[in-house]
Amino acid sequence: MKQRQKTFGFLVICLVLGILAELSFFHGVIGISYPIFIAAFYAVLYYRLGFKVSHRRIGLLLMVMIWILSASYLFYDNEFFYALNLFVIPALVFVHIVLITTPNHVDWISLIFFKRIFFKISQTFSYVKRWLKIIFKRTLFRQVSKETSQTIKRIVKGLLIGGPLLFVITVLLISADEKFADMMLEIPAFMLKLNFLEYFFRVVAALLLSLLFFGAFQTLKKRYVLPLGRPTVQTEKVTWDSVIAGTVLVLLNIIYVLFVAIQFTYFFGDALHADYTYAEYARRGFFELVLVTVINWTLLLICLKLVKAGKKAYGNFLKAMYTLLIVVSGVMLASAFIRLSAYEAAYGFTLDRILAHVFMLFLMIIFAYTLVRVWIEGISIAHFYIIVGLLFYTGLNMVNLEEIIVEKNLERYEETGKIDIYYLDLLSYSGIDGLITLYEKDPNYPDLLAVLEQRKEMIEQLRLNTWQSFNFKKEQVVERLQELELR
């Protein structure tokens, strides 16, 4: 009895958390509400599970990343990451809470752990489904006979089947008759005035989220690892012939060395100035170089995993080929980096171009670690790749890329007198901030006055009065825009 009371008490706590989630994410633009919800979520999590957690180091790293990503909604305003983090943060949170409730002997990069994640998702939904049945039976159908409850279920099924059919037929009838169309269009307007549907869907969303949190916390409380399917039969490991792999590597390295030799004429000679402009040079092969580098990385990983050298001398030969492949790939990345920098110098800085720079830096770090792995066998590649990938992604959210783009474009304007104000206008509040700074430097820049006048007219929409949408960057920019005197 006490256990049941505790369970129902915790269900009430999850109901409060579900209401907070609905308030945080379904009332306009998300801002301060995200870190507030994350704080509440983890408070409930540790209340339910306690502070005795597994995988402490990687678990702590993941939690710090989640906090930083959620805080980006409060401090910055990047539309790209705003949309992406709506999916990334919930995924990271679920992986994190499964991780800290999985015994330490289970490797967090293993197949068992990934199976456990999907198993816990399935278990959560099954638990929610079971509780929905209990709630319906003990509340809505408590005093109802079995025959009546069956009838109600049939009616609900009929509504689910007939609803879409009714919608299609109504649309056809609206198209067929104008007066009928006018009458039907007045009904939604009337219902919107009552706000009945809005409140109904908000209540349903809060209840479903509450049950989802409740199901997740209840299933995660069981910390043991359930057996996931039958033990697999031992199969023969797939391997690649080392002589074939060595031949492929030699062929590739020959062509890469020739290519790299030509690249050094660009790095240290005047060939670039003689034949191409910076913009023409930048357009020639940037994406091809990055793609070739990614192919090399993939080939390298496959060889490290599947090729067994056998004799020590041949093993050292393969390692030399791997090393050469990494070195030439590094040179190609450097070439692509220079090409993109030249293109930015000619046409300005954009989010796509900055992200391409970051991706190349990521590949350089990955190649450097892989080089260490070539000569020191036994160290894990996958763990390093995942951790570095998460650190890079979190770092991108911390530095406010749009502000960097604006600053770089303003610096380029100081040097060349050129700037794409329409691209800055497409950015979020950081772009508006940059336009205001540009106006203070050069109020006569073509079309700038018209763009800022339009923004000042939209100031009420930019302000975002709901508490959920509070954001430091937005407040700063709106204040600057209000104080700006256009002439």
C-alpha cells in the first residue's frame, strides 16, 4: 500500500514536470524556459534515482554539455542551432539518463549499450500504455459495465476511422458550394474565439508528457541490464587480405603524393597569382578535396579494423602506408582550408563557410589521433571520436557563430568597403546588431536605411514579451534598435 502511495505521489511530481514542459516549449519562441526545464528535470531525476550513478566521468561530461546547450537558448540566438538542438538535447538527455543507470561493466560504446537504449525507449512506451489502461479503467470506466465500456471503445475507433473521411468529404463539399464554405469557415473562427481547442490540446500535451516522464523514470529505476535477445552464435570475423589492402594504399599514395607536390607550388609559390584569382582558385575543387579526405578517413578505419598484417615487417610497411595516407590527407585539408579562406576573402563570411572550416579542423584532430592509433595499437578510436564530436558541437553552441560571422564581415568591410547587408538581415538578432553597428559607421551605405526602418517597424514582434522567450541577446538588440535614430 505504501509503495502504491509513493508511486502515485511520484506521478503527481511528473504531472507538475509535464505542465512545466508544456509551458516551456509550447508558448512561442524558446528562451530562458529551456534551462529552467532542464534544471527541474534533473532535480526530479536525482530525487527518483538518487546520486549513486554509473559511468561518472562520461556521465558528468554529457550533463555539462546538456546544460551548455540548453543555456544557449538564454544567451545566444542562432536559428540553425535553435532548430537542431530541439532534437539533439532530448536525444542527449535520454542517452545520459540511460548511461548513468547502466552498470559500469557495460561499455558505453558497445552494442549492448545501444540495444539497451532502444529497449528502454520501448519499455517506457509500454509502461505508459499500461498506466493509461489503469487510469481509464479506474476513473472513466470505473462505474461502467463491461458492455458499455466496449461500446465506448467502438465509438472511439469509429471516430478515429471516420474523422479523416469526414475531413476529406467536408473539403470536397466546401469546394462544391460557396455558401456551405462560408458557413463552415465561420465555425473555426468561432471556436478560436473560445480558445477551447487550444486549451484542450495543451492539457492533452501536458498529460502525455507527464506520463512519458513517469514511464522513463520508473523503467530507469531498474538498474540491472536485462538479457537482450538470445546469445549470438560465434561467426568468423570478416577480414581483408593484407596484400590487396597494401596494393590499394600504394596506388592511392602515389597519386596523392603527386597531387600534394603540386599543392606546395600554391602554398609557397606564385602559381596562384599567375593563373587564377582568389575566388576562381577557391571554387576549384574545395568540396572534392574534402570528399576525398573523408574517403581516405573511411578507408583508413576499415583497414585498421579488418586488415591483419601477419609478419612484423609487413605490419610496419602497412603502418608506413597509413601514416603517408594521413599526412597527404592533412595537406589536402590544408589546401581546402586555404581555398575556402580565399573564397571568404572574395565573397564574405557565411554560416555554411564557417561550419565548413570547423568541420575541417575536426577532421585534422581526428586524423592526428588516428595517426597515434596506427602506431599504438589497443587504444580506442570510437570513444575518442564521439567525445571530440560532442565537444566540437557543444563548443559551436558556446561561441555564438552568428556574432563571429557579423564581426568578420564588418572587418572585411573596413578593408574592402564591401558587405552583404541582406545576408546579415537573414541572420537572427546578431545580424540586426551588426546592421546597427554598420549604420553607426556608415549611415549612407546603400539600402541600409531601408532595411533598418523595416526592422524598427517590426520592433513589437522582435520584443517577444513572454517570459519563456527571454534571451539576453534579444533584449540587448531590441534596446539598441529602440535607441537608434535614423536620419
